[in-house]
Amino acid sequence: MTRFSILILLCMACFGLKAQVGISYYPFQSEVGINSNVDKLLWGDLRLASNTFYGNITTETNVMWNVKRYQKVSVYTGLGANFNFFNAAGDLPITNGYAAFAGCRFRFSKAWPGLQLAFELSPYFNTSFSGGTLRSSLGLAYQF
Amino acid sequence: MRKGAFHFILGLFCCVACKPEYSNHCNPKENALKERVNFKVGVAVDHDLLGFDLAYEELVQSQFNSLSPENAMKASYIHPASDQFDWYLADRLVNFAENHGMRFHGHTLIWHQQLPEWIENFAGDREQWRALLEQHIKTIVNRYKGRVAAWDVVNEAFVEDGSLRNSIWYQHLGASYIRLAFEYAHEADPDALLFYNDYNLAQNPLKRKAVIRYLEEMKLAGVPIDGIGCQFHINIHFPEVSDLNKCMEEVCQAGFKLHISELDIALNPFSRSMPQPKEADLKRQADRYLAVFKAFDRQPNLLKYGITMWGLSDADSWIPSYFNREDYPLLFDGNYQAKAAYCKLIESL
């Protein structure tokens, strides 16, 4: 699975280096995110846990695929991996687990076409796939 | 720029991949867990072993600097009849801690389990139940005044939906028994730290938030409560380390001292046949132990009360007998040999 993590990270790096970016904030999860252009068929998404000690900050890197794109809504699915890079310094595994995503983004403002409401369901598993949680997220995003 | 970023990410992974594997070649006789951290590391001891098993005793005193009684201070042991307190077991443990310069953590004054029959059958009115509560708490705390650093005053008063447990204490005294218990303990020993202790606080945010909110309100009303014991009976599969972190942070953010009060990390929560622990599971257990210790260490110094292991070796853990399964949740195996988890803590803390 480490290969999968590397693949996700490399995809993210590629997206990040050439993309038009967007930002997102998921207040209930205390997560902030940066993503490539969500209007493309494939897009990358990187999220950081906030409101925690630096040593606890997790980074989630995800690759999303737009299943349907309408004028006001896009529906997507994706895969991602959750890391804590600070663990590398602490003799702990850096990969925390893996996530799948099913979500949609609503463009609800005509005046601010980049503004989006994001809702996601995301089953999350630990690295051994022996435990996990079903996460739900609601957040605001802006595509520049 | 693109090439640079690619090399950075590749380099990061190489660093991680090249880290040495954990080893299990470490000797508790040459190392002491208590010296690796700047907070107290405790162990819950079995009164049938301490004082009778030399190897057990040596390991307890060489590795830990805080002691909790696993059972000796529970009501069925210490208050077996309405007019009788049995101090023999508790005295032995408190004396042991004093003789070895260890902190003693009293566990537990008020719980709904391990009650003597006379309390379960007590037929008094509300005032008589209050008097019983007062006498039970004040007699025990008074006896060890100045010798017991802290008490788990109330244990497991909440259920999983965040409401108060319909325990025998709740049935006869209502929710007020929690406040009364803390007040009586404080009156008996104003210098002792007083804790509320419960399980599943990391796994269940609903329960955790209810407990913290309830205790915050009590504290605001002037009830002397100093800290929260998060038991952390966890396993290698769940909860996520991020949930453990969240639990510790929320307790500290609410201004309570944090005690990881009953730490053990089970390998076999699904009760499969496991005559021997698997190497891969022991490694995951080691990583989890280290993650808990490191996360605890990140909390503010003033609020770090300590981490207490719930048992010394796999042979005396409560888990195999309570859940009727094979399991290996502690730092030492049944022969008091260090497991990978102990070695990882010694090597990485």
C-alpha cells in the first residue's frame, strides 16, 4: 500500500504544479484544503487538519474523478491517503490510512461563481483495513 | 520547480523507507521506562502478585513511578461490611509505593461495579444513602490523607449516549451523587487531586463531549474536580490515532488534568483464535503505544498527570479472563520479558 500512497502523492504533485487552484474549508472537521481545478475530469485535493498540535497535523491527499458535471453541480468520487509526516521524525509510520470519497459541489451563487458548497461521504480505513470510520463532511470551497 | 518538488517527495519517502526496523532486543534490567519521559508512568498492580512474586515486584519498581491498585481499593475489597473496612490489601500497596518513592493513585471511590453485597442490598432512604456515600468516601480518603496523591472519585458514571448511567448511586441519590462524592473527597483530603474516570472517551465523541461539558459545569459551580481519567482500553485496529489525539486535546483545552488511566492495547478484539501473537500485530501494537506516549507528551506540562498501564504483563491483564479470549495487550509477556512495544518506547522516547 505504500506504493499506493506514493502514487497518490505524485499525482497530487503533478496536479499542484500545473493547476488552477481552489481552496476549501470544512469547519466541522477543522480541515483546510487546496485543490486543482475541480471542473476538470480529474482533480487533486490536499487537506490539512488544523486546530491541533503541529505533531498531530495530518495531511490527506486525494485524487478525485468527476462522474457528472452539470452547470450548478458536479458529482465526484475519489481515493486518497492520510499521512502524518511528523511521524517520520518520531519513528512511527507516516501513513495513517486510506479513504474513498463520494461527494458533490454546488455552485450556489451567481454573483460568486467560484463559490461552492461541498458535501462528501467518505469511508476511511486504517492501513490494515481492519478498522475505520464513515466520515461525512460539509464545507465551503472557492475555485479561483 | 517541478523536478525539485518531485525530488523532494521522493527523498522524503526514501528517508522513511530507510528507517531501521524496530528491534525487540532490549533488557528491562538495563532500562527504565520512567526515565524516558518527563511525566509519571504508572502501573495498576495485582495485590496477589505484588509482595509475592519477586520478578513482578522488581519490574514494577524499576519501570514505573506511579502505582494504582487494580482492585484493592474497590468497595467490595475495602468496605466488605457496613461496619467494617479492610485495609490490609490497600495498606500493603500504599506502603510499597512509599517505600519505593512512587506516587500512589487511588482507584476508585464510587463505581457501580464490584460493590459488596451489603451495598447492593442496602434499603435506606435518600438520606441514608447520602450518609453511606459520605462515610464510605471520607473514611477511605481520611485513612490515606497525604499518602495518596490523587483519587478516581467517580468511575464510569456515563453511558455511551452521553447520559448518566442508571447506577445504584443514581437510583438512590440522583445526579447529585457525583457532586457529593467530589465534595466529600475534598473535605477529607483538600490536597489530593480528584479525577473523574471513564472508558471509550476517545472512541465516542458524543460521550466525551457530554462528560467534559458536565464536568465543566460542575467545576464552574465550584465542585473540586481536577482532572479526567481517559481509560484508553484500546486495540491495534481502532480507534484512530487522530481520535486519541482529539480526546487528549479536548480534555486539556477544557482545563482538566489528563490521566491516561488504564492503558492497554489489545491485539485480538474480534476474539479469534490466537495462541501466539503475530509479529506484525506486535509491531502495530508497538507503534500505537509510541503514538499514545508521544501524543500525551505534546499536552501542556501542567495538565500532564501521567499514563498508567492497566497491568504489568499479559499474564495478569484483565482482558483474557473478562472477554474470554486470548490476548496480549501489555508491555511485557507472561514471563516478564519485554515485548516489541516496550522496546519501541525505550528506543524512541
